Amino acid sequence: MADKPKIKELLNESACEHNQTKQAACNAPTPGATTGGCAFEGAQISLFPYADAAHLVHGPMTCLATSWETRATKTSWAGRDLTQVGFTTDVSLNDVVFSGEEKLTASIDYIMEKYRPEAVFVYATCVTALIGDDLDQVCKLAAEKHGVPMIPVHAPGFVGSKNLGSRLGGEAALRDLIGTKEPEKTTPFDINLIGEYNVTGDMWQYSHLLDELGISAPPIAPS
């Protein structure tokens, strides 16, 4: 398994001309500023196209409310669309004091029993990152128990912008999901689009061009 990327490394956008002239990176968070959304929201939006996976927000109910269904993210998945179900551990003050890991484990068990997703993305939020809940260990044990990928997404809102969160979400998928299982059919020209927002069906605008070029991408349902 690849090492978890450091936030400082991801903030260094070497191709950005502004990054070369500023003492701080373009994506560096400004204390107290939340304009344009937070890293958690960006990560969840980028990973929502994994529609056959459950997206579990480990944090207060309000974190779920600020992200779920805020973007009409389409998907090519023809089966169940679990992004239409809002999953959260609903962390309370008691969990802040005594840890929310037990509640997180119970939530994953419930999701697997009731919904049987192909994978579970577990999102850290500001609260659970600050209290130090060990998402990696909980996800590792849950994956061994249930036999499906459990992907911790370390993109709490305070680490930076929505744009940085999108990158952190893509890094999580690349680290813990991509390459763990091969498709039934492959070609020499297959691609993975990681961190593609596909907001309101943007991908539908250019997917036919990939087909004409002979590049294999996931099948796209009619918009």
C-alpha cells in the first residue's frame, strides 16, 4: 500500500505561476475562511461517482447536511445508486469525549448488513480529525471482517479548499481502491478518470470523443 500523501506536499502546485511568487501555496487554508466550500465537501463530490459504494461521513449531522445532494453528480452505474442515501455516524459530544470509533464500527456493520455495498468510503471531518479517531485501523478491521474495501478519506474541512479535497479524495481512491480488482474486459487504451467532478453530467459532453479516439472509458448512461 502506498504511503498516505502529506498535506504539505499536495499544497505545492509547481505548475501554478502564483505558487512560485507566494510564500504560501495557492491551496493553503486561511484561518476562519470557508468561502467556496471545504476539503471534505470536495472529496465527497469527487468520490460520489462510485455510486455502488456507501459514503459514510464520520462526523456531526451538520457535516452530512452541507455536502449530501449539493451537487447533481451523475453516474454511469446502472445498479443501485447509494449516493442517494445519506450515511453519517452523527457524532455527539459524548463521542468527542470518549471517541467515536465504536460508533463508526457499528455504523459500518449496519451499512453492510442492510445495504451490502461494493465498498465503503469513510470520510473524516473536522471534529473526528481533531479528536484523533483512527480511521485507518477501523477501516482495516472492517475490511477484514466484511471482505470489501473500506477506504478512509482524510480530508477534514480545515485542511484546505474544496479543490484540495478533490485531490485528497482521488489520492484515497488511488491508494486503497484502484488496482485492487481488474475489470472483466480490458484494452490497450483504458483510462481511469480520478477526481473527475462530472457535475450535472459534464463527462457526458466529452465521453463520445473518447469513444471516437478508441479510448475505453466506463459506459455512460443516457443523460
